[in-house]
Amino acid sequence: MRNKKIVVTGGAGFIGSNLVETLCTGNDVIVIDDLSTGDYANIKAVVESRGIVLEKCTVNDLGAMQNAFAGVDFVFHQAAIPSVMRSVKDPVSVNEAGIDGTLKVLVAARDCGVRKIVLASSSSVYGDTPVLPKQEAMPPNPLSPYAVTKLTCEHYARVFHELYGLKTVALRYFNVYGPHQDPKSDYAAVVPRFIIKNLAGERLLINGDGNQTRDFTFVRDVVNANVLAAESGATGVYNIASGRRISINDLADTIFALTGKNTGVEHLPPRPGDVRHSLADISQAHSDFGYIPNHALERGLAETLEWFRQNPAAGQPTS
């Protein structure tokens, strides 16, 4: 993708900042982020070296969105409060950011004639249905407020395409991990938490028995999927994953093997709202816009480990 004007909402967050790093080469990129969950450090280098514009505002500000989207080709909508557990504890805030904010983004994109919007959805919309792998045509069964917001946003995207002709793609991410992921939050994902604790010589904390499985997806594959989806003629909903699953216990063992340091594990009670097993069928994304994951788990974990080793401050608690 070159010579395009692009907006990345939530561009200082984990996935958003990785998108910005890729898209800032040869494109005019605007980042929208209120920094409530994003971190300016994730984009500081590209803002200072590439002239990336940061608009520090919320996606719930419709006027700001309309101003930012003027003349824009593509919007990559990543802004959200990205946590199942936080949504269980604070569903109102997650709803406001996820549903209300997405509606404002869609309205602004429609009003400004944006060519296409690619929205971040989630595998959590499938819930705990026993059928594997998960296919896009399966009936959704969200088990958390976060999952409800993502499913609602998918419906809004479809309606805006059908009613107003705004091209939309919603990508259902499966357990994304990689550089820039925050391990410090109480709601942090398992991979950065495991890495930071292992590097610190501490036991890894596993919710439940650890036999639950996940389809872990390296963030650079997710970035590639976003770009491919934007440039293609595809619309609708697509799974984005590795197409392979691993148990949390085996994930811990893989990290031990990569670092050469077995620090042990401690099992905690299961978390409410978590699904038991997850695995994606990614054939539709491959067929419609050529998505192929390029990072096996070991390779992605090795790159993630190296990033955390080179950025030790990322694992330190904030004051």
C-alpha cells in the first residue's frame, strides 16, 4: 500500500501501533488515540521520524472524526477497550468505547467518502461453542460484554455497507501477541505476562487447569491481513489466525524452551467469560484476499521475546 491517506484509530495501542509502523512507509498516516489504553511510546519513534500526525481525541467525538477523515482513503479501526475481563467488571465503559465509538467512526467514514474501513473484531464472538475450527458462518454466542460489542460492530459495519455503500471488512482476531503488547495491566494477555514473568525468574500464573487451547496469532500476520483486506474487494467478516492451536500449559513449556529457563507455573481459578477452546478456519480469508500466516508460534514467540529483551521498560510497572 503506497501513496494513500490513512487513519488508524487506536493507533498507539498494541495492534494499532504495529499497523502504523508498517503503513507509515509511503503513506500519509493519521493516528487517532486518546491514550486511555494506548501508549505514546509505541509510536513515538515514527511520529518524530516520519511526520505521523497524532490526534489525541476519542472516537466518540463525531466532529473530530469527520475532520480527521476528510480526504482519507482507508480507515483501520482498532480503537476499543480490549479486554474480556475488564468488560465483565465495567461493561458500560467497554460499550461506550466499542459500540458508540464504532458507530461514530462509521458515520464519519460514510460522510467523508472513505473508500473502505477495516474493523477489528474478535474470536470471542463465537463463545464456547464446541465445534472446531470456528467458521464465519457459525452462529455467534458471545459470553462477555466485550464479545457483544464486537458482534454489534460487525452488524453495524454490514448495515452501513448495505444501506450507504460504505465498504467494510471486520476481522475476527484470534489471540494476537507480539511487540508492543502491554504485560503490566491486570487484564494483560497471556503471552506478554508469561514472557515478563519468565524473564524475571518468576512462576507463570495460569488460570484454570491450563488445558484450554488457543489459536495464537502473531501481530505482523494481523497487520498483513489488515492491509490485504483493505486493498482487496472483499467485504464482510473474516477469521484472522494461525489456524493452529496450543494449550496454555504447552505455551508455557514453549517459552521455557526458548529462554532456557523453567521457572514453573502456578494455577489459579478459571476466569469468568473465558472460552475453553479456540481454533480458526482461515480458508475464507485466504480465498478472498490471499491471507497466509507467515509466523509459526515458535518464530513469533522468539521475535516477541527479543523485543521485550531489547525494551525492558515495557515490563516495568508504571509509577
